[in-house]
Amino acid sequence: MAVTQEVNIKCQHCEKIFNDKVYIEVEVNTDKIIANGVVNGDIYKHQCPYCKENTIFLNPITYRDNKKNFIVQSGTDEELKEAKKKFKEEVKYDGFKLYGARTNTEMIERIHELEFGYQPKFCELYKYYVGWAYEKKRLADPKLNYLNTAFIDIDVKGDLVIVLETIKNSGEADYITYPFDPLMYEKYLGQYFNQMKNIDDFVFDLFDVKKIVNFEE
Ligand SMILES: [Zn+2]
């Protein structure tokens, strides 16, 4: 069952305060629609009773998969620290692999990776190399856009993809999408498995990968 809480939300349009229900914990197998809302953002939309406009309120949420035994928690560093403690202490979280997400993009990435059965730290590694290959190409061809960030998502068919966000001269973002290739993932997993097997990946991102890869080179 999804767990909810009443909170005060400030309308982003008329700035009045209203009270609404937010989801703070959801289990994907029993609450499929709400869990989907974590990914497509629907659960963060709250309609203001005064002006009827929607306000986005990104509250921390615990996303749980009782079949695949993982939890993804979103929140600030402080909130994640608290959550991790709670997961360790409460029996109902026993046996779950825990992940934290400091941004909504990271939350969505973790959910997709884990639902597809991939380990987030090796996905970060794979992503790093996709970005690195692009950077090499850009150095040879200065007409190419600057690389801003890389993330994992699903495409319209529901397949896992790696997306590079690049920035045009005009400042607009432009996206390049690569299919997530399980063989490439396996390659990086094999190459770095021993080095990374004991790394705590509760929070683990491209900066952590950089340290590992740079250290090696
Ligand atoms: Zn309003």
C-alpha cells in the first residue's frame, strides 16, 4: 500500500498556501499507477484549489520493488542519510538493496536501471564511456555541440536508452539517444567488477566514476 502524508504546498502561480496529500512511499507491484507517476512526474503535480493551476512539488519519496528487492529513495543529502538509517533499522526493509537519488532525473534513472535488472554503478560507468567517446569526437570536430550531461531513460517503445544532452551555440539543448547495449554493459561490468564490487553505491554518480577511471589511466 502506498503511504501518504498531508503537506502544505505554496502555489507556484498565485502563491497561496494549500493543503494536499503527497505520496511518500510506493511499492511498484501493488501500486503500479502511482509508481508510474514517480517516473512520469504525475504524482508531483498538485492542483491549487484557488487558481486551479498545477504546482510541482518534488517531495522525497521511497520507491520500493518487493519482487526485485530494491528501494530507491529521493531527497537531499541530509534526507538520504536519515532514510538510510531508517532502512537499516526497520525490519520491513530487511534484504533490500538501497539506492539514493539527489535529483529527480537520478531517481528516474535508478528506477529504470533496476527494473531492467542492471546495477546502477556499472550503468554510470557505461554512461561515462558514452560521454567520453562523444568528447573525443567533439575534439576532432569543433562544430559539434558541447556535452552538458548524460542520463539513462526509456524511449517511446519502452527500451532503455542513454541520452547525451548537448548545448547548441544558441544555448538550446539538443539530445542524442543511444540504445542501451547489454553487451557493452557486460563489458564494463567485467572490466571493473573487482575494482568496484565493494563500493557503496547508495549514492554513486559520474563524479565517482571519474575518480575510478582517472586513477586507472
Ligand atoms: Zn494558485
